[in-house]
Amino acid sequence: MRAVRYHEYGGVETLVVEEAPEPRPGPGEIRIRVTAAGVNPVDWKVRSGAAREILPVDLPAIPGRDAVGVVDETGEGVRGVSVGDRVFGLGGVTGATAELAVLSAWAHAPAEWSDEEAAGAALASVTALGGLRALGPLQGRTLLVEGAAGGVGGAAVEIAVAGGATVIGTASERNHAFLTSLGAVPTTYGSGLAERVAALAPGGVDLALDTAASGSLADLVAIVGDPARVATVADHANAHRLGVHLANAENDPALLAEAAELGRQGRYTPRVERTYPLEQLARAHTYGELGHTRGKIVVRV
């Protein structure tokens, strides 16, 4: 099969398109013929070697954690899915940017989503839902989302709005119209955030979710008034020190199914900023590493 691989840790120059052995699904896994794969920050953190202490991989490695495609093989014990079904989901830390990929968690992709949208859904939605679940019920509450224009932040905004929350989202001014389209009240991040939020929410903010790890976690605690009502999916270094919830992305099919159902209802649509062909994955990584992505980057296979 064709795949993008890297044989050593390093920059985007290590990424090569080549023939690779076909993976086989183990018990409880499925294999899909990939139509599109998501591009996520974890991909270049792993590829560069920056995450090798906590996320070591066997080289050569195929980047990519989430994908969409058609099931072409199922492992022992798999139920509820058949060869030919269109699904989106998650595999290991690597393996998705190839013609064939093995998934350990999946859900049927809504017909309402294009392949590009479905490819951008899995990791973003389970991460967002993990952070939101840590905060408890959303109905009638005011939620502040830091980094609301990114892949996870945008998913969190739409999912929280669907859950009945009033959402204030931070982003650069160029993304404010985008946040409005997601259902959030936009504001800028950085110095003076507490004052800006107070003007937008005179009754106060009930909950806060950090998706950016921009150094604002202490400010979010101060704005909300209680670390137990703050969660982060990104700032591992400060979460424990400040006593806030730390939510990690989980390969949880229940979360994927929840995201898919919101998709079928038209209440959550993964937003894709850029799409690249498989052969241009290096360009996709280069753009993503700039840190200015609005929504998701996706690779067509």
C-alpha cells in the first residue's frame, strides 16, 4: 500500500511517500480503506521526537491518528459494523496517513459529513467531549473556551452550544466571524481577558475550557473562581499545579457515536480549513506547525 512514512525523527523533510506493509486488524479492531485522514498537532510532536518520552513509536512510522474510510476487514470479536460500511475513528498514535489503516475506536460516519469533514472529526471531537464532560452539565451555563478557533476549540464550541450552553470563545480578530458562525460570542485572548469577558457576561462565567495551552490557565481559574470548574486538554504542565481537570483524548467509541449523532442532527460539523493530497503531507505539517489553523487540516488519500 502507499503511505507516508518517516524513518527517523526530525523535520518535514523526513516524510516520504513509499510502499509500506499492509496492516492487519487485531481482536476488536477494524481495517479501513482510507479516503481522508486528519492532521493534528500530535503528528508533528511525535514525528519531531519532541514527544518520544511519553509517546514513543517504532520507526519507520506512518503519521496520523484519525481517518475516515470504508471497512474492508474486521478483527475477531468485532460487532455492529460490516465490510463496506463508511466509518470514522481513531487508531494508534500513528498509522492513519496511508491507503489502509487500523482503527480501535470508530463510529458510522454521518451522511451529512463529507469525507474531509469526517476525517477532521474523530480526534477533535473526543478531545472536546472529554474536556466538556469533566465540567459537568452545560444546559443554561456560560462557558469560556480558550483557543476556540482551532480544531478542538471549534468542536467544543459547537458541541457546547448544542448542549445548551452560552459560549464565549477567544481567538484572534481575524477569526471572530468564524466563531460567530459556530455559535460563540467572540473576544480576543491575552491581556485584559477578564475585563472583556466581564463585559460580555455580566452575570459571570460558570465554566472554562482551555484548548490552547497559551499560558492563560491561571487567568481562567481567576475568571471562573474555582479550579474545579476549569478543564484543559492542552496544558499538562500547569493542570495539576492549579488543580484543574486535565482531559486526555480517549479512543472511546461512545464519544465518537455522540459526535456522529450531533452531525446527523446538523448540530456539529467539523470545519476544515485546508485539504492536501497525500503526496503533500509535508506541506500540511508545515502549515499546521505555524499554529494559525482555523478548524482542521485534512489529507486526501
